[in-house]
Amino acid sequence: MDQGNQMSRYARQITLPEVGPKGQTALSATHALVIGAGGLGSPVLPYLAGAGLGRITVVDPDVISQTNLHRQVLYREAHIGQGKAQIAASVLHALNPECQVTPVMAALTPANATDLVQSADIVLDCADSFAVSYILSDTCLELGKPLVAASALGFEGYVGGFCAGAPSLRALFPELPERATSCETAGVMGPVVGTIGAMQAQLALNILLDLSPSPLGQLVTFNLHDLRLGGFRFDGASEPDAPLTFIAPQAITANDFVVDLRGTDEAPTPVTSTARRLSVVDLMATRPTPAAHQRAVLTCRSGLRAWRAARALQSYWSGDITLIAMGDPAQTLKGSPL
């Protein structure tokens, strides 16, 4: 974009002393990785593209459904059945053709996380998935990349800045909750994810513009039922010792002690042919013990049951434990074969 057009498009932004021409040039040279193009991604993506970021990679394996539309305002009725990442890229191109948007119709996994993160200047976690959040946090911590993570459910949520010199998500949230809830099971208000997603985009821009105080090490909380906002800094939070990490299914070896915590109704085919089928309750009752030289690999859909099973296993066994979150079966695109 030539200087005249840039001044026109971003004039109200460049006028701010915190931005100016120098800041706008920095934004135009930035590559943001956005994981998730759903409720949080719907405000995040257009605000980043509108602000003039040079490149955005949007990663989401899902397709648009009618139940998404009340909160995922990036999409329209005609988009139902099409890939979120692909439609998001098309919408952003129409909003700002100078922003190069690359759609990736795939899930974020331990197998592709490093390649995706290392090419980005900043990472935004809009997936609202336990496993994705911890995989991203571990990868960003290792590579020194700033991570802006957010979560929304019901009327509440949070957004925070992690890694790149600040504590990781694990440092602030070392344990997963006892029970898993989601927008599908617990519900969510559209303006709640819109508010939190907009704040997530603003935190990312503050980081890129090197504003003070830095959003890295800051958590902002929202309760829009009671109309309360809060937050705190967590700069002094310490990283956990021997964290439970996630691996890809392809990383399982023949020597691993594998437990698939999913029932046959949930997953007719286990993660490996040699995997033991146990529920968390069964594991706690029978206390299966890997050999001293084995690695325990615990598998479930979201990662939550695997985490609980790992904590139970750690109560009587001190060996190496790792987790796999298999996720949901991929939805097919409209018109593609089943």
C-alpha cells in the first residue's frame, strides 16, 4: 500500500501518539497466528486485519453450523457447511486486501504446533480448548513467542498475555478443572465472546506496539452478568515442575503403556491396537502400573480425563506420563464425500 492510501485507511489510528507512522509500519510487518475462527476469532480476526497487520494465519478445522451464528458474527446463513478458516480468509480479504490471510483447515496439535508458531510474531489462542491452550503455551514458552489467550463461557471469561518473558499459561493455571463444560453444553452469550475477543485483539496490538504497561503478565476477567471487570498481574508466577504435556498420536511408540479412556461408543477404534480400555474410575480402582522403563500415555477426547487419570497414576507411580487429546471427529465440508 502506498503511503497516501495507508494514511487514509489508518488515519485515525496513526493519529494516536502510541501508534504513529512508526507503529503502523511495525503492524504492517507483523505475522499473527490465530488459532480458532469461532466466537472469539470472529472479533479478533477483523480487528487485526482492520488494524493493518501484514499477515494472518487462521487455523480451524471446523465448518460453520447454524448454531454458531448467534455468536460467530463473521459468518452468514449462506456460509453454513463451509470451512470457517476459508470463509474467514475471504471476509478479511474483502475488509482489507492488503492483509495477507492464509487459512489452515486443520486442528492445532503437538505435531504441527512448532511449525505454525515459529513463523509468527504473535499467537492468539481463540480455540477455547484445554489441550490447545496448553500445547500453544508450551510451544510459545519454548520459542519465546507472545501468546494472548482467552476463554469465554456463559456470561464470563478472561483474556491474558503469556510467555515471551512472562509466565506461561501453565504457571497461572497449573491444574485443569474437575469437570469440562463448553459453549455447547453450558451455553454462551454472543456479546460476551465479542467483548472478550475485542479485548484479546487489543492486547495483541498493545504487545506489538510495545505499549506500557505490557499486557504480558496481565489477566483481565469479565463477568457480564453482574457487569463486573477485574484482573491482576501474575509476573511472579512460577513455572510448574514436570508438567503434564501433550503429544500427537503418531508419537506413541511400541514400548509405551497406553490407556484409552474413551468408551467404545465414543471411539470404536482405540488410539492403538494395544491400548488398554479403562475409564478414569476403573484406573483409580484397579491401579494399573506401567513397567519402570515404560512411558504412560493417557488418551481421551479433550484431555481432561487424561489429566485426571495422570494425577491418579502419579499418586502411586513416579514414571514418565504424557497425554493425548484426540479431539472430535472432523466435520465434512458441504459437498465433500462422507
